[in-house]
Amino acid sequence: MAKSNSFNSKDLTQCGICLTTQKEPKSLPCLHSYCLECLTQWAKGKTKVSCPICVQDFVIPRGGVKAFRTNFFINTLKDRQAAEMTLQSRDTVVPCASCGAVDERVEGHCSRCGGFICGGCIATHSKIKALSNHKVIPYEDLKSGKVDIRNLSQKKYCKIHEDQVLWFYCETCGVLTCRDCTVVDHPASSHSLVNLESASKGHKKEIEQLIQDCDVANKATVDAVKEIENVTDLLEKDGPSVDAAIDASFNRALKLLEDERKQLKGEVKKAVSDKRKHLDAQKDEVQLQQTRLQTALQMATEVVKTGSDYDLALIYTSLKTNLTELRDVKLAPVDKQKAAVYFKPAHIGQETTQKLGSVVVKQRKEGIGVWKLDRSFGNGGAGKLIGGRGVAITQEEDIVVADCKDAAVKIYKKDGQFKSSIKVPGSPWNVVASSDGKLFVTNLTSSFSVYDGKGNLKHQFPTKSPDNVSSDAQGTQHWGLAIDNYNNLLVGETEQNYISKHHLDGTHIISFKVTIKPYFIAVSSDDKIIILQDVIDAAVHILNDNGVHLQTLKPPQSSGWNPTGICCTSTHEIFISSYGESGTIYSYSAETGAYIGCLTKNVSRCPVGLALMDDEETLVVAGDNDVKIFKLQN
């Protein structure tokens, strides 16, 4: 079946400056071509010219813009476009390439004459012996596609020996030569000569391999742009969610801190803007490389597919150099750790002058990260633990551990140095620290205790069971303990199974029934309450801030599930320690309840107390006989 003689090379022949078909096309080393006049005006008064498309700078040759290489392949494409237009409409006035007549219809194409010729000249070609080597293709054969216009013979003749065809390629000099030139200027004794057809086959093979290599590089730029756009999309979504969190905090504070709200939103906007600028700059750099690759690939592919041996020989050296350089460019790795902006609420008390919280810019970790043991202490000396349970972090970053077997709360500096001990009646189980330096302790009795920073007992408060509790249990036992985002104290009672909410001065606010024993309590940054019943009938429930059950966490698959401790992050994650021979810490989503993964194993036989430092990259784990500090690796 005959092929259509229609092809599209408009993009290559269009000038990137004036956006019309190139006139006297000049090619920069990056392979982008422009009209000589356009490029001359673009580079006027400069010693360097910057490519309008890919922004690469090139020194202007001594002879000026004219000295840049003429892109003969663009001229070839223009000739083909003109020929195609002639074939599409025979009524188009085209002068005969042989006699110049414009009043005769063209009847064929002569490559030696350089175009379409009239019927009279075709007859003359057949009669005159000197014209017998001219190859004439009938118009109808081209029109029907019987002969592909792209395969028209394009013999080129030597500028020195005008009657000699350029049949050879000198690999030593990288130029086309005629037979006579091989004797004088390119002798076989010192130059490597091959016929043009053989050279073209080798050149095509090299260029095709480079095209494959650069296709891979181009796909890398496409993937990088998509990755950057994905990161940017996630970043853009963070702004509105942070605004909503800030709005909620101000609504709870009766909108008395409007100035701080504006300040915080400004910080969010700046944080998103700063990170966006970095991502946009990285995207621009990758897209520039993508533009360079795509242009080079388009030019190389077009030359290999449709260019003549002459075209390929002329452009081969610069094309090979350009493609090789583009193939070897290494893209800077895209930062796949998604940028995230969070609002970290402070504990809000009755004083309206204190800060509501702060805007935090950090990396959104892929997966759960790697937590490694940094140091261990409390396993000997004056601060030796014999029954470590709950753990808390003070404003000064002291580490406080409830030792249920030693009837004491033990305080260590963050480097592990033992600081002091507070004797607590009974068996202290959980401890939390308020922002004003007080320590709250549950000790398996009918009340919870409050100590000042020096270890002096200040108060003891009972909890209050909710009205809907109906139980035959005698007395109360307090285990779970947490401070929520409003500076309210949550106390877990395990005989009648309820949570009692109090102000820090002990005043009761509300109590609500729960379905499991609240041995440990934690509060997420979005005000969810997480309660844990450890070891026996192990369960972890997520409640809203009014105690309504939302969901129950499912045990991690193929793992033991004996939860013993719990804490929350500002990024809506729940960390849960699990009792066992080696001890394990898991991560869950506070938003969906989905299991995320295992943070670390071989923590200790009984990891109970969990707490995070403010940087949220330092995890404190209290066990029976020691305290271990784990660091999140970047």
C-alpha cells in the first residue's frame, strides 16, 4: 500500500524567537535553531548569547552570530514542507527548477535541478546526454505516495571539485569528501575513509543508542517533575488544614487572641511559601533539563528517521556531543520526604495571655523512620529503677519516672544523670508534668496526688464517677493519667471503668464511662483520647473528647499484642509499647486508627512508660529496670 507523503516537522522549523519558519537557520551548540536575523538582534551588544529556550549561555564566535553553524537539516525540512504543499495543491504557482517558467504545470521532481520541473524540461532531460544522470520522479508517483518524498535522492557535490559527488566520509576529519579530495586533502594513508552509506549506518547506530539513553534520562525528568508536583500538592493542602486547626484553637479561647492568630497564620503562609520557592526552583531546573533533552531527542530522532546521509553527516559530531552530554547529566535527587506544616497547640489554661501554640515546619517522614538507641540509664546507682512505669517530661526536659515497686517518683536530667527522688505512698503508676512545674501522680488509691517541683505534696484530689456508672465494685483505683490540650487533667479509674476530667486545681469538670480499664491515657493533637488496657484482655480504644467511642485499634499482624504504654505525636500518630521477651514499639494513625508499622524492637522486656521530647525526635521509654532514649535518624 502506498504511504502518505504527509509529515509534520513544523516544531523544528519554527523559530523560537519570532515563531515563524526559520530564515537562514543558525544552530546554537544546544541544537536550538533560530533565524539569523532574530539571533543577531537577540545577541546585539553582547559577548555571550543565552538560548531563549533552554537558557544556556554560549560565547559568540569571532565572526559574530553568522559564524554559528548553519542548520542544513532545517533547510532540508523546509524544502520538504514546500514540496508537500506543492503536492497538496497542484494549482500552486511553482517556478520550474530547471528553466524557471511559472506558466507551466510541474510534472516531476529532479533532485539534481533542486526541485519540481515542468513537462518540457522533463522531455529535455531524456534527450540531452549531459542530463541523463539527473533522476526525475513523476509528479503522480510523489502525489500518490508511491515514492516517499523523504527518500528523494539528495546528492551533494564538492565545492572544490564541482562535478564530483560527496561519496565518502573522512572519520579522521569528520567531513564529507569527494573522490578527488581523498587523493589530495584526505589521503587513505593517513586518514580513515569510509563510503557515505557505511558511515551513515554506523552513525545511525550510535545516535539510536544515545536516543535510547536520553529517553531514559528524559523519563527521569518527567518522573522528577511529577514527584515535585506531588510534594507541592501535599504542601499546598497543609496550609488550609493548619488554618482550620488555628481557627479551632481560637474559637475555644473565645477569640480573645486575634493578634496571635494573625501572627501564626503569617508563619504558616511564610513556611509554605519558603518551601514552595525551593520546590519551584528545583522544578524549574528539572524542566529546563527536560526541555533540552526533548529538543535534542526530537532533532536526533528526526535526523535518524528522515534525514539523508548528507544531513546526518553534517550534524553528526555536534549531535553526538550534545546527546552524550545530556545523557550524562545527573539530576539532583528529588527530596521525597514530603514537606509538612503543623500547628502544635499549647496547653490552654484559664489565663488568656499565654500562647495558644506554635507553627512547626518539619519533614513528613516516609513510613515510620528509623529509631535507634541513643543511651540508657536508671539500671544502677542512686537512681536505680526496680519497677518503672509511667514517664513524663518537664518544661526543663527532666525525665520523671514512676517506680511502683520503690514507692517513689524518680527524676533524671535528660543526659541520664540522677537528680532526685520523691517518696509517694502506695504504688505510683503514672505521672504527668504541667507547664507550671507541678507533678501529678496516680498511685492505685482513691485519689491522685499533686507535688511541686521540689517534691512537696501540695494536694490530693478524689475523682468522681459519672452518673451512668452502675457497679458493684467497692472503692476506686486510679491508674491512667494525662493532660489534654486545654490544660485539663484526665484520670483513669479501673474498678468502675471511667475517666474523670479535672482542672489542674482539682476541680471536677465531667466524667464518662469507658468500656475497658484505662490503665494508660494519651491525648492526640486533634483532641482524641486514647486509652489502653494492658497485657490481660489487651485493647486500645480511640474516643472523642467527650468520651464517645470512635474505634478500636486492631493488633498488628504476625506480632504479639500486649500493649503496656502509650503516647501521641503532633502529627497524629500513636506510639504503643508492647510487653514481651524483647519489647516492641508500634505506630498507629490517630486519624484513621490504621497500623503504620514497627518503630523499634528489642526495647526491653517490659517497656511501659512512653514520652516524646518537644523535638519529637527523642523517644523516652521507661521499663522495669531502666530508661532508654531512642533517637529518630534523619
